[in-house]
Amino acid sequence: MSRDEATVVRDTELERYRARYGLLSVVISNLAIAGVAVFGVWRLDGDKAVIVGVLTSAFTAVSSMTTAYLGIKAISNTARSMAPGAGPAGHRREPAPTREPAPAAPAAAAPEPPAQRAP
């Protein structure tokens, strides 16, 4: 395995770990928020106005956390794919050599720019 291939494999493995553990942390955080909300609803003994507030806050926290993770991940993937020297696996292959173009006809002399007006 060449050095470039080893770098690609290492970068791919690193990206896989980042994605796996990032998603795992979001899922665990969402479960913790849901657990606290369920505990809060259980302790409120039927006060509907407060229960609605707790559930609304929990839903907002879960959706914000998940949306933030997915947005950051999408932006990171987009930036990685647009970076110079980056491709699908983190590295872009060198383009295949092309033939030199045929010599062009001699270019005509460029016209002179218009004279500047004096103030």
C-alpha cells in the first residue's frame, strides 16, 4: 500500500469515527432530554399547563440538537468536498495528462485604450 493510499484509508477511518461518535452523542443527549421530560411530567401530577411547557421545551431542545448536528455535518462534508485536493474520500486524484493544444494563429495586436480626459 502506498503512502497516499494509507493516508486516504486513515482519513476515511477518522471520518467514520467522527460520524459514528458524533451521532452517538446526539442520540444520548436526546435520550437524556426525553428522560428528564418524562420525569418532570411524572412529578407534576397532572398540572396540564406546566406539562405542556415541559414537553414543548423538551421537543425544542431535541429538535435543535439534532438539527445543529445535521447542519454542521452537512457543511463540513460540503467544505471537505470543495477544498482543493479533496475528493469523495478526502483526496482528489491528479487529472490525467492531456495532449497539448495545437498552436493558435498569431493574435492580432490589441487596440489601444481610449485617451483619458483631463479634469
